Amino acid sequence: RLVPERMVPFSFPLSRCALWDPLPVGDVISAHVAYYRNPKVSLLEKTLCLAYRHAKQNEKKLFSCFLLGTLAVSEDGEGVTITMDRFDPGREV
């Protein structure tokens, strides 16, 4: 599903020297993962339990953490599978 109001153009940090011409060339294309492929998200139960336990033990209502994993394209090239198998609670600092 395409959600244009959430999509923003790529931007790079300012630098003194550029290795390419920053002016756009050609037509605008969408780089959203679900635009051309059928995405599938897989989350291991162990990872979900670790994230849940961390959320229950945290006194703050809002906190940051990371779910890490791998991205794989199916053999026919039509599907993308994101497998999240690691939980990182992040750092407070």
C-alpha cells in the first residue's frame, strides 16, 4: 500500500565537496519496499518476549529500542521477507 504523505525524498548531509552533481535527473520514482513487492514480516517468539519483558520492566512510558534482522528476496523476485530475530534495548545516553 502506497502512503505518499509519509514518503519523503532522500537527502544527504551538507558537505564542502560533492562527488556528483546534486541536481535531479530524470523522472521521480518510488523507493518504498512495498511498491513493487509483497512484503512479509517474521518475528521470532523469543525476540518478542524479550522486547515485552523489557517494556514491562521499564518505568518510562516512552523508550527506544531496536529490532534487528535480515531482509531476503524470494526466488521469483516478487516477495520480500523481513525476519527480525534480535532485540537490542539501546542505550539511555
